[in-house]
Amino acid sequence: MVRGACIGMDAGRGSSQPTVTSVPRGPAAVARSARPGPLTRWIDGFVDFLVTKHGLAAVLQSDDACFDPLHTSFLERLVPVCEQLVDAATASGEITTPIEPIELMRGVGNLCAGATSNHGFDARRLVGLLVAGLRG
């Protein structure tokens, strides 16, 4: 996984707004990586983030209006990063199946939402199958 950015709450600055501080960033992930697969590594980090923040995947998919600011903040920060990585992965041949970044992120989120309630469920494996399917 390309390291260097994580998502968390910015409690140290007196704000409850989420900050992107450790999910790998788009162009930086591509530029720093000599190995193929920056999108795959970023998705792997996104899975780590979702499954270790128990309930976050479900919250991000909630219809409850109280979660709208959190959901919006994540989308504003992460969709552009995912878009850059999807574009780079398409251009490099890492993936061949067209997909919208929001589709990919929602698919990953949906798969991760089941990880906290079902101990026999391997979200990482299923996300790996999803990403493998993008390779054509």
C-alpha cells in the first residue's frame, strides 16, 4: 500500500470535521510508485480505513441527515483522488473495464459495510474480486 495519507477526525485543531491525512493521495500515489497498481493499493488502503472504523461504511451510506456533512466531506476529498487514480489506471492498462469513481467507491463501501457484522465475511477478498474484474 502506498502510505502518506489517512482519514481521521481533526480533534487537535478544535474541529470535528474529517480530514484526509492517510489514505494515499492520487497523483502522489502514482508518482511514488515504481510498482504497478496504484489504484489497487489505494483501494486496499480505503478498505483498511472502512473496516477498521467500525460502522463508518454504514454511516456513509445512511439516509440520516445528521451524517450528511461527514458524507459530503468524504466525497469532496476522496472522489477526486479516486478519479485521478481510475484515470491513471485506465491510461496505464491497470484496468480495462470502464467505471465511474463514485461507483467504485460505493461498491467498495457496500462490500465493507458487511464486514463489521459478519465474522465469516471477508470484505478484502470480495473487494479484490471487484478490482480484478476491472482488469477485464
